Amino acid sequence: MSSRGTRPVSEGGFTSVELIVAMAIVVSVFVFTIAYLHTIMRRERMKTAVREIYSQVLAARMQAVRRDANLVLRIDLAKRELTAWAESAPGNFVRDESEKVLSVQPLPTLVSVRSVAGPVDGPDGIAFDEYAGNPALVDRIVFGSNGGLVIPQAANSRPPGKPARITGDVPATSVNCPASGCRGIYLADRATGGPNRNLFRISVDDFGRVGKASLLKWLPPEQGGNSGERGFVPPPWKWVD
């Protein structure tokens, strides 16, 4: 007497239930792989976009020394572009008709200008504000003819301090912004909602007065940053996944 009728078997020896389970596993692995690759690609695109903007800051400083004049790099959020020009003496940090534009760089569409969990295009998104006592002079970096930073005076444009707590993820070279904020261009890859997955800060003169620019990656407290502080970690890159 045969028992073959008690088990619906495919030609390959698998039951229909086993085939369904196997297909579900394959689909799950495929979906996970696609999501992971998307995260990696977005991360690399963001890294490239931020470095492009960072290179404009470095170029502005070199041009100031080369031309022996104040060099202004303005980040225009309305037009989403960076514009650089050399100042004519005595210089008012506002481009006059006689002052030729040296370069215009569009802000990459991938990035949003926002501070840590701040609003998009908010007042702290670009914290290089107020020069020569003029509160209207905002969203620009000014290098002097010696390559040093012309210091902005707004409260959100203060230099950062050393971190209060040193850990493996927050080395001594990290910076801690005060409650009012600290100067920098803040760039994130999420425009709305949720924590910033990849957020960077481009700044000048964090620990000195020589005009040195820096590029830092934000590390949230829940990911090992300073608890209750704004913990930034400099290169090498520390990705928060």
C-alpha cells in the first residue's frame, strides 16, 4: 500500500509550504539588500556634496591671501548658491558693482541647511552672522588678506569649546557648542522630520585665529556623543548608522 497521497510533493521534493517560505526569505533578503545599498549610496552622495562646499571655503581663504584683500563667501539660501568676491578697500562685506564675482557654486539639491534638529534654512543653519556691528550682515564667511577669519559677532557665531567629557567617540579634538550655538555651515541630508542621519558642520577657527577651516561630523548623544551637549567628531569620518 502506497503512502504517496498523504504528502503533496513537488517534483524537486519540496512541499508548497516550503516553497512559499523559501520565496519569502529570498524577497526579504532582496528588500534588505536594496535598503542597505540605498543608505550607502545616499551617504556617499552626501559626503561628496559636503566636500564640494568645504572646498569652496578653502578656496576662498586662498584667494584672500593671493589677492591681499578681504574675501567674502556668501551663502545665499534664497538662490541656493555660494558666491565669492574680493572686497575693495575699505570693504563693507557687501558686494558693490565694482567688485567682480570670482565664483558661483550652487548648493547641491541633496543637502539641507539646518543646525542640529533645527528648522530648514533656520537662523542657525549658517552661523556666520553680524560683522562690524551690522546685524544685517549674515550668512557669509569673510577672510582677511592674511587668511585669518574676520570674526562674526552674533551670539550664534561664537567659537566652540573643548568637550566636557572625553570618550572613545568624543576625542579631545572634538568641539562642544554653547547653548547659543557656534559658528559654522550646518548641512544635513534630511529636510523634514526625524533625527538627522548625516549632519556636518563646516567652520573656521574652532581653536585658533589663523583662519583654518574644519569639516566635522555630528555624533548624537544616543550614538556616543556628549550627553546633553552638541558633540562633533572630526575626520576620520564617523558615520552614524
